[in-house]
Amino acid sequence: MQDKYVENLDIILSEEFDLIKKEIDDKKVGVLFSAGVDSSLVAKFASDFELKPILYTFGTEKSKDRDFVFKFAKDMAMPLVFHEVTREDIEKNIPLIKKELKNIDIYPNPMEVALAVGVYLVGKRAKEDKVDVMLCGQGSDELFAGYKKYEDLSDKDLADHLRNDIESVMAKDIARDRHMLSISEVDLLAPYTNKEFIEYSLSIPLKYKVVGETKKFIIRKVAEKRGLPDYICERPKNAMQYSSGIQKVVSKIAKEERINNE
């Protein structure tokens, strides 16, 4: 059964990328990239379907993704832009980020700011490179139980959480990232949120999603099928705001602001 699920997921994503290729025509394509299995698989499909993607990664000088993104880009022969984000960059843009989050009815707490500021800054850079469309790996963690918070749930509770969480991702997370990129007139496409892909992924038994200590087991097998290297397929990874180092900086700024306002 495992092979059937892997094959079907690959077929659905192939059909989705075939549609994406027709939809974007000759537009220049980027990928929001962190060298996790999700964004790496999106990048590989984009390359396989001759979209000629440029990988865009953001992070501080202490980013845990840096070495992985450069190794992947070299090994897979894909162009990479690593946008290093400084504390000054973040502080300068926090007022704008908070304003834009409020404009789309998202409360600008430190986590939302950390998630938004990197996407906003990399969108500005992508626009300078004349990129029209950015692809992302949003949705996979929710469909394939990639988060630590899912570990202690019963099968029924986990299934309910996954369905609710993918709906939340589409309503908030993707809306946030799409808005931040739209400021620079860059569109966002999220292949894992294709309706057919969501419904099929949710139908896959949970025993193929978490195997032992391995989260997102079945999508890692799709990545293997597509020829991604082991250091990507087997890489455990924190959410981008943490692995990029941006959350730590934003939280520190927020703490200092609270102290100064007391």
C-alpha cells in the first residue's frame, strides 16, 4: 500500500505542476526555500517541469538552513539567492509589517511578525530579480503530521486536527504570505493546497505519516522517488521562523520594547 500512496501523491503533484506550467506560461519562477523536504520537493517538481526555478532563502547570520540550502543548490544545479536578514532590517520593517498584518485581520504578535518579515524582504529581492511567481511548501506539515504538537494525539484526534489545521493554513498562513509578496507584486502558489492533493493526503492512513520517530514519512518517500538526496529526505527541521533565526531576533526586540515601555 505504501508504494501506491507514494505513486498517487507523485501523480497528483505532477498533474498540479503541469497545470502550473500552463498557467504561468513564461513567467519567472522562484521558490520560498528552506531545504526542508517540503520546499525541496516543490523545487524539484518545478525543475522537472522546466520552470527554471530560482531558490530564495532568508535568514540571519545564525540561520540553521544556510549550509543545507547552499549544498542543495549546488548538488541540484539550481540558482540560489540567500537573503541575509539583519536586526536592522527587521527593526526598520516592523512598523510596516504590523500595519500590513492588521490590514488582513491578523494580530501582529511576535510570531506572526517573524513569519511575515522574511517573506516580505525576500519578496522585495525577488521582484528586483523580475520574479513574477513564488512557489511554497505550505500545507505539507498539516497534511502529513509534521509538527511536534501532533505527537501525543490519538488517531481520531490527530485526523481531526490535520483537517482543521490545513483549513487554518489556507485561511491565515497562505493569506499572510500571499499578501506580503503582493506588496512587491509577486504572486504566490502553494501546490500542496490543491484540493485533490489535500483530500487524497487526508485519506492516507496515519500509520504512513508518522513511522517511529519519522514525521511526514510518506511525503519523504515521494521525495526519494523524485531523486532528492538523503540529507534532504531524512532531514528533521524546525519551522522556518525558527530555523532562519528570525524568530529569536523578533522576540528579543519585542521583549526590549516591553521593558522600555514599562
